[in-house]
Amino acid sequence: MTHASNEIAGIPGVYGTPVDNHAPCTRHRVDHMGWITVCDVLEQGRADLMGLWADASEVHMALFVQSERIAVVSISVEGGEYPSVSRRHLPSLRLERAIADLFGHKPVGMPDPRPWLDHGRWPGKRRSTKPAQPYVFLPTKGEGVHQIPVGPVHAGIIEPGHFRFTANGETIVRLEERLGYTHKGVESLMEGADLDRGARICGRVCGDSTVAYAIAYARAAEAALGLEVPERAHALRGVMAELERIANHIGDIGAICNDAAFVLMLAHCGALRERTLRAADAAFGHRLMMDRVMPGGVRADLTPRGEDAIAELLIRFDAELPRLMELYDDTASIKERTSTTGILSADLARRFAAGGVVGRASGRDFDARRDLAYPPYDRLDFTVPQINSGDVNARVWLRFEELWQSISLIRQIVADLPPGPIACGIPTQIGEIREGCGVAEGFRGDVFVWLRLDTDTRILRCHPRDPSWFQWPLLEAAIEDNIVADFPICNKSFNCSYSGPDL
Amino acid sequence: MRTLIARSLFSKPLTVPAPTADEASCRDVAAALNHRARQRLGRSLAIRAIDAGSCNGCELEMHALNNAFYDLERFGLRFVASPRHADVLMVTGPVTWNMREAVERTFAATPAPKWVVAVGECACTGGIFAGSYACVGAVEAVLPVDLRIPGCPPTPTAMLQGLLALLAPTKPVATG
């Protein structure tokens, strides 16, 4: 079926041809000019980049546009090329480099043509691979500057990545990240998988956000298939998502303080995190709640025992969290390390559409739970805390504030848990190709998943976009002019994912 | 801060009783380890974690070993910052091709005698990522593995049970 070109909802002045069977929004195919106009819209700040990915013949872009909705536009790759987005809007650069590595599409005019995920080491089973060449880091010149290479194997129990510091004495003048070490080929593994296997893979793109990924994936599948998910399933997803947020936020607060040698905080936060994981285990049968959310609903219902475990956990937070906030706020030695350290400017946070704590601690007022209101959040009462100072202290304090919101959200959900089934049936034959996208607010920010299913609901293409894609580059900016010794607390206060964006 | 510390001093410790070493792990380890190496290292082992492409799930649970509930250090086990200080390498993930060289070099930088523990489903078998163009697969495809702790991710208790097998007394094994 052919359609007439029409104006894309939320992006005035941009016209495209609607593509069939894409939900919940329409996907539009745009021409060369339309694509460039969309890039300009991004750079002018009239829309936020939500994702940029490709398949064999097209490059797709998701945007968060006016009137709080998502728009998806696509451009056909002609002769292996398409107009570079990062040429006009730099935050898309690493996504574009990844597309070039995985699909070979050449972004014309891309300012940095170096590979990103492809380190020249894949044995070339299906993707073309470039011969291993030494990676050229950006040059730094100046009197007295020296380089400090760190990683990929780091000193702590953390994920692998390489940091190249250029320092002048103690002061960092440039940080350049090189990631991709944990590239597992998840998108390729999902091709041809059924929905269930896809959910298990998607839940392991980034293990600390497994619930958020599973919800975004499920929502994409449900949009594509037009499923009505039972209310109870939505509610239980909300409980899991907030438990995941609590576990990660409290763990991060402890870890940030530990990186400034304030071990007392880590000890207390570590114990609270453990209690959170135990409550999750009691309630849903897995400490990280992996494989509990699936397309159509959830796999585990909340038992009375689980309900008690969660209630007990929240009572403990009520008692202990104020003490920990006081401990943090009243200890000058830790505040001295976190205040005015690693400042991320509001302008950069906005341009990069940084999600999560990183964005909200630098004045970017966005939370997918509110701004793309999805169940169960559309019927719950909560606020989105926001701070403008953008330093490590802001990112610590915001985590405390968000913990209170999550605690309140869980209480609201559990107090009014809808009865009924926890999953709906899923068709196995749909007779046509369908596409869908979904978003879920994880503890790091908005996780976006795009899905294309074939006639018997097998995955043709799935792209999960981690929030860290738009946060990692900002760490490079925030660390400038800080001392090398403050890198760990800056890095931990961002707590970007490696595995998520490495795919 | 004072009240918080005082409260901690007078409250019961959170630490759970030590689990018993996993029997299967004990057998694996006894077969893999030379009695003399054990004597030399005694009951104190320094552990270096290597993420070889994990999803970060195993790392989170490895972190938990340090919290007050599991308190790894009471067993003489501790995480160290450099492979040069390590006796044990705990490797997670399906060994991505992009990490392979770093894994091999970390192993080479670890002084003998040394043991390799594959932690988690991916490290044991390649897990859900087995067969990907970007993954080598199980850790044993790259390094000699002495102990496997399966699970996705293994619970801290499972990790503790596996690690305790490294410390369990063994009979001298005749070496040829």
C-alpha cells in the first residue's frame, strides 16, 4: 500500500510517508531533505534523540517530540550511504559509529569515522570485520601534558572499558573513552529468536537493569501485537521496576561514598541493598528479578509472603534512610569531595538528552514514567525530583530523593493491587510483519527498545538502546579540569553501563 | 555519625553463618589443585575479578560478597586491585573477542600458583550468548578453569560455597 506524504506528528514542517504496522506511533519514511531537517530539529533542541539504529536497508531514528510523544523516522540507505546525523547533531556520534561497524552503512559527513564496537577482532562469521589496526586516540598537545591509560581491566569489580586520560600535573585536560569490550552481538542473537528467547536475551543486555529492559521489550512487543496487558501485570511490573531502582540507587550511594574513602556509608548502603535483593527474591523468586517480566504480562505473582517481605523492607528504609541522609549531609569530609566536583552543565545535559539521575541532576526535567506516562505510573502520585547544580553532590542527593519516590510508589501499588490474571495470551501467527517500540524508565534513565516481528512473531530485528549512550560522552565533559584522583567518584556518580551500550 | 556508629556497635551483626563448601566444587578443586600449592597459599587467597563481557549481573553479586551479610574477608578471602597480587582469578561473561587478549594478559600477569574460577552461566558454558560472532564462549576455551560456579547470576551464597572449596583441606595428592 502506498501512502501520501504527510506531516509527522510532533515535528512541524517535516513530512514523511507513513509505514504500515508500527505502534504505538506511526513510523515515517523520509527523504534526504526530510532526514536533514529532522537532524536540524534535534540540534535546535526542538526534539530529543531517543535512538538511532539500522537494519540491512534502512537507518531509523526515534525522537521525543513536542506534546510528549515518540516519533520514529527512517531513511533508505542508498548505495551504502545515508546523510550523517552526527554531522549536525553530535550526541548521535557513537550510535552512528556502531551502525557503521555492525551494518556497514556509511554516514556521509560523519565527523569521526573511527570504528566503535568493532575492535578488529571478530572472526567474521557474518559481519564484515576490519583488520586490527591500532586505535588512534584524539591528539593532545601542550607543555607538560602526559597520558594515563586505564583499562580495560579495572581495579575494582566493575565492567571493562578503556579510559585515556591526558593530564597536566594532577588536572585532567582530556578524557577519551574507548568502549565496546563487552560487545556480545546481542542484536544478532535476537534475530530469528522467538519472543520468549528474545525476552531472556534482552533481560541480559544489562544485568543491573534487567527489569527495565524486560519492560521496554515487553511494551514494544505488546505494541506491535496490539495486546491488552492485565492491570495486575502492569502493577507488578511497577513493583519490580521500583525495587530495581531502590537496589541500584542505594548501592550507588554507598559506592560513590566508598570511592571517596567514606566506607561507613558503603557498609550501611550495602546492607540495605542486600535486604532489597532478598525482598525481591522472596517476592518474585530471583534476586535481580531476571526473566520475571515477559511480553503479555509477568511470570511471577506476588505471594502474601512476598508482600510481607516488601512491607518489611520499606519500613526499614523509613527508619534508616533519614539517618543515612543525615550522615551524608553532616559529614563535611565527604561533602567537600562531592560538592563542585564533576559538574555537568545543564546545556550539555539537554543537548545530549541525558536521561536518569545524570540529566535530572543537571536540570533536565525528564522522566519517562511521567512524560511518556505508561501503566502503572499513569494512575500513581509521584514527583520527579530535580537539581540544577550538576555536580557529584547533586547526583548523590537526587538518588536519595528518588528513593523516597520509589518507596511511595511501591506502597501505592501494593495498597491497591488489582485482582485478576497476570498475563494475557500471545498470538503465534499474525499474518503480517509488525513493528513496535517501548520505553521504560530504568534507574539510569530511559531504556528504549524497537522490535520488528515476522508473520509468526519471530524477531526480525530488535534494538535495545541503553540510556548510557547519551551519558558516557558527558562524563568526558564533566571530568575536565578535575583532578585525576576525583575520577572514581565522578565516574561512579554517573554509573554508566558498559554492557548496555556495548550491545 | 556518632549515633549511627554507636547503634552499629550495640546491634547484632548482620553476618550470616558460613555456608559449607559445595561438595561438587570440593571434588573439582581437589582434582585440580596440587596439595603443595595449597600449603604454600595457606587459607588466605587474594581474588582478582575479570569481567570478560558479562552483563554486569555477576559483578553485582560478586560485590555482595563484600557486604556485611556475607563478609568475605572473614574467610581470608579478599578482592585485590591487580592481577599481580592475586592467587585466584574470578572470570565472568562469555569471553567476548574484544576482551580475549585482556583476559589472557591478566592471566599472564598473575603469579603462579594460580587458580581460575568461572563465575556464572556465561563463563561456564557461554550461556545465552553462546554461538555469537562476538563471543569466544566458555572461559575454559581461553584459560585453564579449576572451578565452575554456575547460575544466572550465581547467588552470593553459591559463590561463597564454591570459594570455600578452594580453602577446604585436602589430602596430599601424589604428583608424578
